[in-house]
Amino acid sequence: MARIGHFTLSRYFSGWNFLEDEKIPYNLLLLADETIEAIEKYIFNSELFVVEQGDEVIAIYALYVLNKDEIEIKNIAVIEAHQGQGIGRLLLQDATNKARERGFKALLIGTPDSAIKQLRIYQKAGFEMFGVKKRFFIENYPEPIFENGVQLEDMVMLRKLLQ
Ligand code: ACO
């Protein structure tokens, strides 16, 4: 468990090994992903880390192992009232530390190509673009997704080398 300012960052659960009274905080995860169905493709095989303020979960990220060398942040979200306060940056740093400590060579993260703010945040945190998953948001979601009037199509993949 680590302290982030006056918040506590704790390991929430991994896979199915969570305490019965701990519910998956879909409200937060849905800020970063469009549907529960999409979230359930990775969440049960992810390790979740949350920031709690009192009883409330105010931020989260999910780490998903891709292979022996690579681990991906599949979801990262901060509740709106606490966005822009540096919590996202600290979560990215925490994920970097955990990935490095565990011996992974690279930490990955993906975001829609139109998500300029997120791209900037990830680049500031040391991630570099290395690929594009073409038509990801068309082929993996049942309905077209629009953000700021733009239909999401491609996912940009970014990577931070750790060694
Ligand atoms: N435009 C440009 N830069 C910004 C903005 C903005 N609107 N907001 C913050 N930044 C900068 C900050 O200045 C900061 O830079 P610094 O490190 O030099 O100080 C950096 O981005 C990080 O800012 P934080 O305050 O730490 O970011 P925040 O706590 O708001 O978390 C996050 C960022 C997770 C993207 C949050 O805004 C959020 O939950 N958004 C909605 C969900 C979302 O889009 N999640 C990502 C989807 S992709 C995925 O999950 C893999």
C-alpha cells in the first residue's frame, strides 16, 4: 500500500481472487472504456490498483500481462471531480514502477487516435507511439462510438521501455 498525497493507493484484487464485498467499480472503468462487455474481456485477468478517499474509490488502473516481456495498462480512470490534480500522472508512475519491479521490458497503453488529451498525458509520462490497431473500435464494439463528434476507429498503441 502506498500513499499518494492524502490518498491511499492499494492493490484491489487480481483475477477472481477478490473479497466478496469488493465490487468491480464499473462506474470508474466506464470513464475509460465504452461498455461493460468490453471491460469484461480483460478485467478478470487484470490486477487492479485503486486510489481510495475514505470509502470511495476515486481512481483506478488495470494491469494486464501480455507475455513475459510486456504488460499493458488496459484501463486508467480518475473520477471527474479529481481529474487534473496529478492523480493520473501518479498512477502512470506507479504502474511503471510495478512493471519494472516485476521484470517486464515494456509497459504498453492504448488510446483512440482522436484522444489528444490522453495521448499528451501518456507522452509526457514517457510513452512513445509504436503502432496502430486499425479499426479496433469498429470491430470490438457493437455500436459506433462518437467522442467530440468524431467516430472512434483506430487505437494508437504507446510503449514505455523499462530496461
Ligand atoms: N489537456 C492536456 N493536458 C492535460 C489535461 C488536459 N485536459 N489534463 C491534464 N493534463 C496534463 C497535466 O498537466 C499533467 O501534466 P504534468 O504531468 O506535466 O503535470 C498530465 O496531463 C497528467 O495530469 P493528471 O492531473 O495527472 O491527469 P488526471 O488525474 O486527470 O488523469 C486521466 C488522466 C486518467 C486520463 C483522467 O483524466 C481520466 O480519467 N479521464 C477519463 C477516462 C480516460 O480517458 N481514461 C484513459 C482512457 S485510455 C485507457 O484507459 C488505456
